[in-house]
Amino acid sequence: MNNKFKIDDMVKYTCSSFMDSPYNPLWGGLSGYIVGTIYDIRKTNYGKAKFWIDVKWDNGKTNSYMYQKDDFEFYCGKKSKENCYKCKSRLQCITRGII
């Protein structure tokens, strides 16, 4: 279905097309540095979007997004490469150059 993100991936919102708010916490914006977890992905044929992505933000808010290419970036909360050996997202982190 969606080859970039999967359910339970941790993401940060990096596109300001929906503005910065508690429901759309722009990374580094007025809402701060809030991470979200993807909890559902659904296919759609609406406009350019191919997927709806549902995110629960660490501030307790949730939102659904018609996923566009640059809406989100992966977030890796590991402080060191050593800790990443136990991380289920290690391969994603390596592929994206995070570690």
C-alpha cells in the first residue's frame, strides 16, 4: 500500500500547509517539537493524495491527513547508535540516513 510510512512509525510534521496548531504541531514552530505516532493508513483516490494517514500527537491531539510527499519526516528518538540496535525501526533509520 504505502511504501514510506507504516502504522506505529514515529513522525514529525514538517509541512506548514495546514498551519501550526496543537492539531498540526509544526516541528519547531509555535507548538514546539512534538512527535506523533501513525495509527492508521487508508487508501484514497482524492486529488493528488493516495493515502489518508492518521496521527496521534504526543500532546494528546489526533488528526487525519491526506498524505502528500513532504508532510512528514521520520523521527528517531534514539540518543545513540548503540540504542538503535534494539529499535524496530533500525532499518528505516539506516535507509533514511538518521544513523
